Amino acid sequence: MLLSLDAILADDSILASMWEAFRQSKPEPEQEISFVLRLISHRVGEEAILKGPSKTLNLTAMQRTGYHALMEMIADIIRTHGLGSISNPSPPWA
């Protein structure tokens, strides 16, 4: 329902409230990431999401307010689930 609302409004000023409402359902990290990617796609278009072999996001079309709100969501996911700590920083092929 929140994503449907955002698809209609795409109002950056309500992103923080939407995030809090979404987090109340205690979603898994994968669901949180998917939610944030959908919010981004509503702002920059589906074609900007994870294109090409480098899997980068083209966020140049985003407004500053929305960009900051979405980056805060991503940081929250990393902090909440401990995704920022890597036990072995070396890749297996090193």
C-alpha cells in the first residue's frame, strides 16, 4: 500500500514517514532493500535501477531532499542489520 501511495504522489517530504510505517512491519533486510529500490524507481524510472554489468544506480535525476532521505534509509538498513561490518575484508581470490 505504501508503494502504491508513493507511486501516485512521489512526494519526497513524506519519505521518512513512509519508512517508519514500513519498518513497523519488521521486514527482513531483503524486503527493506527492495522497498527502497522501488521508492528510487518511482523517482528516476525503472530503467535507472541496477543497469549494466556494474550494477550501478543512476540517481542524477533525483531531488536533493529525496536523495538524502533514501540514503538515510539505506544507512539505517546497514546499521540495523550489521551489514556494515565485514569479518573478512579480503576477497576470497586475494
